[in-house]
Amino acid sequence: MIKLLKNLALFRGIKEEEIDVLLKCINATIQDFDKNQAIIRSAEKISKLGIVLAGQAHIVQIDFWGNQSILTNLKEGDTFGETYACVSQNEIGVSVIAIEKTRILFLDVNKILKVCSKVCIFHHILLQNLLEEIAKKNIILNQKISLLSKKTIRDRILAYLSIEAIKQGTKIIEISFNRQQLADYLGADRSALSAELSRMQKDGLISYYKNTFKLLKN
């Protein structure tokens, strides 16, 4: 676990031997979740951020009628819940659902924000890294808002694939969603999404097989 954590942005600048001390200082706990089990439920008040140690999860928004929209896919090393944990009196507006057996490390944000009596230098570094992570999440949220503002399914697909191609640094990309999950993420009907993907392939914009996509035009 320590080897995974030392490579995460949240622990950047903190030595491996310091991480174990730090985890005890901030009351870190580990919890396992089964497939489809809720890690966090909407309307909860949380005071801990989570880090995916193994498995995958989705951050989802579910409306009154049970319609689900996937906001983010979480994989090993990803963090979640930072913003709501920093404002622990606010109810979280989303749910986090494990999509396979998943192990989560929880960190008490109150312990991070209130520097301990030992005034450890690595505690200050962790706090700085946490603020940077929250800022990055806000940028990603703005990208998602921009993506969903596109009027057509084709424009949303192209915007999403463009973001992934830039992130992965290649025109041949692997996405983490199946078709239903991609439809939920893009706010589209699955049948309409599949039909549009087929048309885009015929138009020479993309080619794809399962979760592998190739962008054919600059």
C-alpha cells in the first residue's frame, strides 16, 4: 500500500518512511466493498476522503425517479470526497458505488486540516497537496460541464474522446466505460449512443472495437 501511495499526487514530496507515520496521525482506515455496494450514499455528511487502493468505483448522481448519471470513473490511486469532507456540514450530492470488489483507504480530513502538535513538515506538505487536488477536481468538473453543454450526442462523444486522447497522449485510446456506462456519463440513451457511434465510424471520424477507440481525423 505504501508503494502505491508514495506515487500519488496527494503524497508527493513525502518520504516513504514518513507516510506510515502520517497515516496513523490522521486516523487512516481501510475498508473493503463488494460489487454494487455503496461506498458513500447521497445525502450523507462525510468527514473523510477516500483513495482507491484496488478495484473500481463510479461517482454517480441518481435523480428522484432512479435515473443514474455517471460523473466520474474511479480507479486504483484515484481520490474522492475531498471537497465535501472539507465542508463536513454539507450533505454530499452524489453516491460512490463499487463496480467490482474494491478496497478504499479513508483519511480523516479534519486531522489533515488541523496540523498535529508535533508540527510534522510532511503534514504541511499533505495539506498543500490536498488543496492542489481539490483545484484539479474543479478543473475536471468544468470540463464535464463543458462536455454536457454540447447540443448533440456526436459533439459530446467527440469532446469526450478528445479529452481522453489528450490525457492519454495518443489517437488510439482505451476508455474505462462500457456502452451503458458511457451513455450514462454523456447523458444519452444507450441505443442512440450506439447508433451515433456507428454513424461516426461510417463517416470516417473514428474506428472502435469494444473499449478501444481510434481518432481518424485531426
